[in-house]
Amino acid sequence: MTHTKISMAQALNQALRDAMTADESVVMFGEDVGALGGVFRITDGLTAEFGDKRCFDTPLAEAGIVGMAVGMAMNGMRPVVEMQFDAFGYPAFEQVVSHVAKMRNRTRGRVQLPMVIRIPYGGGIGGVEHHSDSSESYFAHTPGLTVVTPATVADAYGLLRRAIEFPDPVVFMEPKKLYWAKEEVDLTESQPGIGTAVVRRDGADATLIAYGPAVPVALEAAEVAAAEGRQLTVVDLRSVVPFDDETVCAAVRRTGRAVVVAEASGFASVSSEIVARVTEKCFHSLAAPVRRVTAFDIPFPPPKLEKYQLPSVDRILDAVDDLQWEDS
Amino acid sequence: MTTVEEQLLPSAEPVCLIDQNGVPHDHPSYRLPTKEALLDGYTQLIRGRRFNDQASALVRQGRLAVYPSSFGQEACQLAATMVLRDGDWLFPTYRDSVSIMSRGVDPIETLTLLRGDWHSGYDPYEHKVAPQATPLATQLPHAVGVAHAARLKGEDTVVMALVGDGGTSEGDFHEALNFAAVFQAPVVFFIQNNEYAISVPLSRQSAAPSLAHKGIGYGVPGERADGNDLAGLLAVLGQAVDKARAGEGPQLIEAHTYRVQAHTNADDASRYRQDDEVAPWLDRDPIERLTTYLEQQGWLDDDVRVTAEAGAVEVAAQLRDGLMPEPEVDPADLFAHLYAAETQQLQQQAAFLRDELAREEA
Ligand SMILES: Cc1ncc(C[n+]2csc(CCOP(=O)(O)OP(=O)(O)O)c2C)c(N)n1
Ligand SMILES: [Mg+2]
């Protein structure tokens, strides 16, 4: 297959389409995913192509959506459900943490839940309140959940296919500000699986560890740093849970310095977990404490103020500058 | 003696006192509002419609981040507040700007959220209007709490709690109804059934005979009204408020109306519905029918028209003037009001941002 230029939204749509073609038990449902094709058009055309039994609108109730997916997964199907926005997934929290996460464990492996909860997340789209949350840390903190988040068009396709095939429930976090970013990709090319981080850029001086919406910002920062004479490695986690200690730590050991970049607030978050792990495992390789560039510990601000909340190239470069390059 | 069904089930047909042709109808349980009330309603409808039109125009000019219009639903928006007293409370959603404004909230403050300046622009205590709720139905248990507290304090407050047809599917809707019924809280749950939740039609939302039928399972009396008939809405909601105030517990009212425009400016309704579905609803417009009726009564004199038009012109000008200048947003606000006492971490983060901005300016 040749390379084609498509957006992340189109890649996700293609992944759903291909998964539904490949496996009859894959069903897609949620709010406005039918005729409308989802508010972000990720399910565009699926009802038309596969019919209302395979891709359908539900009543407006997230706990109901996720709860029904649990039951359908128990009964041999592979449900993929959409939470319309990050913060609108919260009514389903009970189902996610008490049942989705625990079913395998409670039943000693007898009941598996091969289901995917797709969640458009993060800011950068000028959304009013409740439309820009980074909710990954709630899920990552819950044992039993697999949490992945693509940062590239190819990964959007590859990771979603893997997530749907996965034997365990996957919380699939889609960085909504990247939905429209286009890349030349060959979707047939196989991508690393769930649980594997990838080095997006190599550089000897320091490592930026990022995931989801923060990855393009980290890459941009690395580009600027290179122009200023500092070579940065950029690791894209792709999979928050399981966490790829090996790839992350290898990069940190190689460079001796690290900055974690995340769009979520920093307190008690995925980014704090990364810092803890890297410090515990790579202490002797570190020339400076691991720094973080995260959002402030505040609710996601209204559109006019969101630029202050999001990680920026300047903040990343400042953090890199702070990595004790010289004794002071 | 009345049966449980008679007490709790809604009328067989939505209550309509002035039909779409402007013709009045008698009803065994509801009386036509007074001339004064209808003329006041007319003036407010004209103003509410202009508010919707102006806000939609401003969103196209980039002056608002988003606008969920209540075009065509203005009768519901206004009746909901016209039946309240000053001491009563309103719990609105993102679609209820016209309701909020009609409570006396400044029109610009009403639109602060949708403009993207701050999450809510008005002081909820000033006019007793809760912040607009976006997470669907989550405001309803709060409404019950406010009502219950008022009863415990011996106050005769009534709470008007607004929700859409889609919102009735959320668990919070059902929990709120049940709590209100168990505690006999003076809440009027008012569903604006506009047939759509974004793209999802009512038929995918509920298999109940009507949304007002949802009350009986909780012991809450349900009633339904033509949502484009201001007269019927004032009568039905007015009676519900009176009952709630008199200690008869919560009431559930469903208004049958229609979302004439797209969900918001960001939505493309042509993807899920045909124009020929919309057309008949334009004939049921709440303003036209009331105008026809008032004209036939000979009540719509020049004075009323001039006053109504002046109110509309004024609100449109308020929106244009108030939303035109780029508002000052202070980044320091990010850290304000999160806790009663600012934490060490927030102080550090605020200092970090101050320093960053100072360096940018330098
Ligand atoms: C808990 C929750 N889930 C999803 C959404 C996204 N959403 C916003 S409005 C809407 C449709 C609501 O329909 P309805 O309750 O009928 O109100 P209307 O918009 O028609 O006034 C949806 C799904 C939300 N705001 N909150
Ligand atoms: Mg609706």
C-alpha cells in the first residue's frame, strides 16, 4: 500500500472500519456516533456501512453505555464505546473502576472484558468548561485498566486496532487537538504494540518523555533545542499502562537528564509517576533531578486563558536549561 | 376520589391554551393567563428572540466561543422564570441563556461562559440563578438540595430545575426525582423536550409514552404542555409552582417543543434530519401565535409594540457593545478561588507564571 496523507480522525475511523470488517463481534456505540458520525466524526459512515446493529446511538447515559459494554463483552462481543468528551465520561466512573477494571481479577480470570472505551481528551481546542480535561491519571491509577494514547496518525490506527484485539479492557485516550493533524502514512505498516514506548527523536544531551498531546510539543522543543546546539531525545510513551520502563530508562541512562512533559496537572499524576520511576531506577545515571512541564494544579481554564495552562516549547526549553548543566 | 393514575399521570394531550393559529381553547384544569401576563410575555418573547438572533450573529463573528440557541424555545425559557418569585431559584443548563437573562442577570454576564472568559459570569446568589450546568442532569440533585434546605429553614422557596429531553436519560435525573419525592422537596422539574439531544432523536432516548410519564414511578405528578404556547406554559408551570410552594412536593413538567436550529453553531443538523421535518415547527412558532391572539383581542396596541421593540433593540445593542471589545482576562485569575486559602503549591505556580510573563514582556 502506498502512503496517503490522512488525519488522525480519519485514521481512527479507518481502524474502526477495518476492525468491524475483520471481526463481526466488534460493535461501536455511544452518544451521536450513528447518523452524525460522532461530534468529532470518528465514527463517520460506520452505521451506513455496517448497519444500526453494529454502530448505534444509545440513550444519553455514560454509566449505561459502559455498563452495557461490560455485559456485551461478557457475552462474547467486542464493544467499542465512545465517551463524547473527557469530562462527560465521569458518570461512567463507577462502572469503569468497579467493574471494567476488576472483572478479570474478581472472577479469577474466568470473565474477560475485551472492550475499548474511547475518550477524546485534553485541551487546545478552545472548549468551554468540561471539554478539555486530561483524565488519564484517574484511569492509570486504577489497577486493571490498560491506558493508551496515540500521538501520531499511524499510532492512532495501529494502537486502536491493537486495543480492539486486546484481551483486556483498554481506555483509549484520543488527544482531540491532534484529530485534524495530517501525516503521510501507510496504515498497513505494523506498529509497535500496547506496552511499548517509542523513541521519536534521538539526541545525546537530555530526554523528553511525553505522551499524547504533549508529544508534538516536545518534538518541536527538541527541534528548537537542536538549533541552539542541544540534542534531545524524545520518547513517546504511547502506552501509559502498561508502562515501558525499559525504553524510558534506556533513554534516560543514555542522556543522563530528563524532562517529563504532560498536558495534565502535575499533582499525583502520570507525570509524577514517571518521575518517580525514572528516579528510582536511573538514579546513578542522572546528572540532575528529573524536571516536569505540566499544567498547573487548577481546573482546566476557559478558552481565553488556556494558553497559560498548556505545555509550551518555551517552558520545555526552560526546564531543559534548568537541568544543572554546570555546577552553580 | 381520584386514582393514583389520575393524580400522577399527565394529561392525554399536551396542554395548549392558544394553538398555533392563535386560537384560544378552554381547558378543564387550566385557565388562560391574564391580559397583563400575556402582554408581558409578548414583550419578553420579542426580547428573548432578539437575544438569540444577536448571540448567533456574534458567534459567527467570533465574539462567542459557542452558542447553543434556544430559538423556537423562547416560550419555555420565559415561562420558566415568569412563574417564579424573587426568592425562588433557577437551575439552568447551557441552553437556557434567555431564562437566565430574564431572571435579571446582566446579558453579558449571562454569556461569559459561552464567550470563553470564565466558567460562569454572574453571582448565583444575586438573582438566585445557579451556574449553567453543562454535564447533563448533574444540576438536578443540587436543585433538590437547595429546595430541601429551604424547607428545613422554613422558607417557602420553589426551585425551577431545567433539563433537556436527552438529560432525562442520565442517572442523576432519576435520582433527583426520587430524592425530591421522598423529601417532598419543592422542585419543579421542567423538561424542554426539543426532540433532539444533538443528533439523537427522542425515539432513541426513551420508550416511555411521554417524558412526563417518568414521574409516576417516583410518586411525582407529571404534566405536559405545548412548549410553544406561552399561555399554556404559564398556566401549567404556574400551577406546578403553586403546588410545590403549598407543600405538595415536586412536580414534573414536560414541554413539547423543537430545536429549530442546530445543537450549537458547531453542529451540522443536515447530517441527521431533513429540512421538511423542521418546516412544520416554524408554523408553530411561539411568537407568531401569541401575536395573532393578542391582535385578535385588540390588545396589541402601538404602545406594547414600541415597548417590545425597544427592549429587543436594547438587548441586541447590549450584546454587541458588551461583546465587541476583547475582554481583559487576567492570567492571575487562574489561581484565584480554587480554595478558600491558597495552597503553597498554587502560590508557587502563580509566581512561576508571573515570572514567565514578566520575562516575556522584557
Ligand atoms: C454527562 C454529559 N454527557 C454528554 C454531554 C455532551 N452533550 C452536550 S449537550 C448534549 C445533548 C443534550 O440534549 P438535551 O438534554 O436534549 O438538551 P438540548 O441540548 O437539546 O437542550 C450532549 C450529549 C454532556 N454535556 N454531559
Ligand atoms: Mg433536547
